Amino acid sequence: EFKSMQDTIYIKGLKVKTTIGILPYERLARQTLLVGLELAIDLHLPGQTDTLSDGLDYRQVVQWVEDFAARSEFQLLEAFAEALCAGLLQQFPHCQGLTLDLQKPGALRQTQQLGLRIHRARD
């Protein structure tokens, strides 16, 4: 039998719509953010039992992120990111930590990509 190391479930390129920005025109219409998640979770048990309840339902994570974004009205990406990470860790107890990549397409015309990456874990 093998010892489980840090396992990861990842979700990349999730497009969500939200109200975000500090400038008045940014808040007139919902904007698209690109969400990338790496969720630290022990996959040993669901890998052995082949039972979804022993692991993490990816669809529930995606739906939760979409719902969070839809009801959010932050000014800063940093605030959106902090609240999203805290909510995910609270909502999904199997998740021991996560890395979030958050991009705001078109935030600055002269950039190809603009965003942030944060890491959060349970205490």
C-alpha cells in the first residue's frame, strides 16, 4: 500500500460573471473573470472505494463558485479572491487547502493577462 501525498483536484478556465471594479463604468455591467482552482484533497479513499461521497463532487464546486460570483459585488480582485477561498474551505470540508488563479480579461488593454494567485489552507 502506498502513502498518499498531497493530491490535487484542479479546475481551469472557469468563466464566471460578477460585479467587480472600482470605476463607476466597471460596475454598470457584470464582467467575466477566469477562475482556476487547485484543491488539496486526499484522493486515496475515493480512489479505493470508487464512491463520490468519499471525495469531492467537481460539479458542486463549480456551481458554488458560479453562485458566489453571481451574488458578489466586490471592488477589488483581492477581496473577491479572499472571500472565494474562505467560502470554499468552509463549504467543502474535504478540501485541506487551495490555490486560486484569478484573471480579469481586458482589465488593461495593453496586457495579455492580468490577475492574481493566492494560496490558502486550513489552520
